[in-house]
Amino acid sequence: MFWRTIYGMTRALANLLGTVALLIDSLLWLSVLKASGADRFVNGVFGTRNEYKVVLGAALVGSIFSLAASIRGCRYWLLGLCFSVGTLGYFTYALSR
């Protein structure tokens, strides 16, 4: 079902998903630069208990969107997929310590 949905989408939608994925990943990396401000924002909006779920969920959504863009969009989205998977791996490792 998931693959049928990906192959049925237009290239414009796939490119839009890839762009959204890179924006999500860029915001996650920008949060590393100013961690205190990002912590206050996430704690204020989602609560202290859900901080890890929000960050890892955003990284996972970015990876899924990049996967869809690399399958249906152009081949250059494979670089975006590598960036998204690297972001997911980094934040999983950093938050598990």
C-alpha cells in the first residue's frame, strides 16, 4: 500500500516532500547550534516528557519524506536521503546517551 502511494504521486509532490524533509533536517541541525533555545521551545509546546519523541519523530518523518522523494523524484534526492538518515542516526545516538 505504501509503495503504491509513492509510485502514484506526481514528481512535483515528490520534490515538495523532499524539500520539506530537508527543511526539517536543517531545523534539527540548527537546534544543535542553539540547544538551550530549542529545548525551551520544545518543552514549552510539547512538554518535558515528549522532547525526545518530537525530535526523533521529526527526524524519522524527514527520512520517510526523503525516501519518497528519492524513489519518485530525481536521483539527486538520494543525497537528501543520505543527509536525512545521517540526521536520524546522529540524533538517535545523541539522545540515547
